[in-house]
Amino acid sequence: MNFKLTELGHDEFAFIWKEEGDLKAEITWTQMADVMVIEHTYVDQSLRNQGIAKKLLDEAANYAREKNYKMEPVCTYAAMAFERYNEYDDVKVKA
């Protein structure tokens, strides 16, 4: 599984996984200065419950760390993962 960093335009970015042109999974965000606002996480129904959404979030978190960005989860999956796992504490936007 290979997630490709993609610029969607207007400060919108994504890590996308496609196979043979079919979208398998993606995580999208809007870049607002040094904050990645995580807006959407998608995994194809045939691939759900295999930890792929978490791998996408991990990829985004690693990208944030490399760039010294913070992350603000808006999508329900990312918000739940930020509450459940403390491994994202270093990239969380502090309230």
C-alpha cells in the first residue's frame, strides 16, 4: 500500500492510495499556516476493519512532524483516534 501526497488545490492536500485507477483510501486536509485541519478519511468498504484508516492518519502525523505542523481533527475518525491514542499528542492542536 503506497500513499501518495497529492495537492488538491486551494491549500487542500491528501494522502491517496489508488490501485488501477480506483480510489482505495485517502485522508484529506486543509493547510492553514502550520495547522493541518483533517477533514476527511475514506477507506473502500472492501478494505475496512484492517487498520488502513489508522495507517493513513499515521502517514499524515509523520508528515506533520517532518514539517513541524500541528493537526486539528475535524473528521469523526481522526477525532476519535486523537482521543483514543496518545501517540498523536505531539501533533495535536492544544485547546
